[in-house]
Amino acid sequence: MGTFEITRSVHADPATLWRVVTDWAGYADWMPLTRMQLDDGPTRVGYGFAGVSGVGPLSFADSMVVTHWQPPTEAAAGEFRVRKTGRVLAGWAAVTVAPGPDGASLRWVEDITVRPRPVGRLLAPVADRVNRAMFGRAVDAMVARAEKEAGGER
């Protein structure tokens, strides 16, 4: 499967956007048929979380561990990176929140691989399109929430 990138200009300050995109429990709002499992405590390098997607025996966990954690400051962009550690999905994501012309900019780069790899290669043509669409909708929902919280709805 492949790597994809989503970028958005956001009418919200970087701190608000960061808070929304790093609200791991909130990911259940963005991803259909998903519930979240979170480590205790604040996010930091080594923190783990999983989105458990599906229904009943057709569920699987997309588990991740934070490998880089740098919240934004007034002077610098923030970035987090996660590595997928599940049995079904491998890959990584790198998300950057930076000051932008209208408030903030969001750059989301993700690589998703279905395990085992031969199955992933077989599913890639369809899965890549589905992932781009699903993550595009999720990012748009995150942006809308950040703009609403910042009072900057379009």
C-alpha cells in the first residue's frame, strides 16, 4: 500500500488545532465503527493507543506508539509521529501543525501497509483509494472542529 499526504489551511490557531488532532479519544468521532483504547497519562514518546475498528469478530486494532512528540510553540511548528504496531496494519504517520496565513496549517502524511505483505500488495489498489478518502474526511472533520472551537468557522 502507499503513502499519502493531506494538507489543509485552518482558520484556527495552532494550539487549538494541535489539541484537536492529538485528542486520541476523539478519533472515534472521525473513524467509522471505531472505539479507542488509550494508555494512561499524558502523551509522550512511548505513549500507545489503538483504534479498534469493525463489528464483533470482524474487528481489528490499529495500534500505534508515539515516536516523536513536539507540541507547537508561538515560534515553531509542532509535530508528532507514530508507528503502527498492530498485527493487521503496519506503517507510520507524521503530522505537522504550523502557523499559517489564516491561522494554522496541517500536514498529515501517512503510510499504511496491510499484513501480511502479500495480502497488502493484493489489496493496495482499492485500499489506497479508501484510505485517502477516509483520512481526507477525518482530517476535514478535525479541521471543522478546530475552527468551531476557535470561533473561526468558514
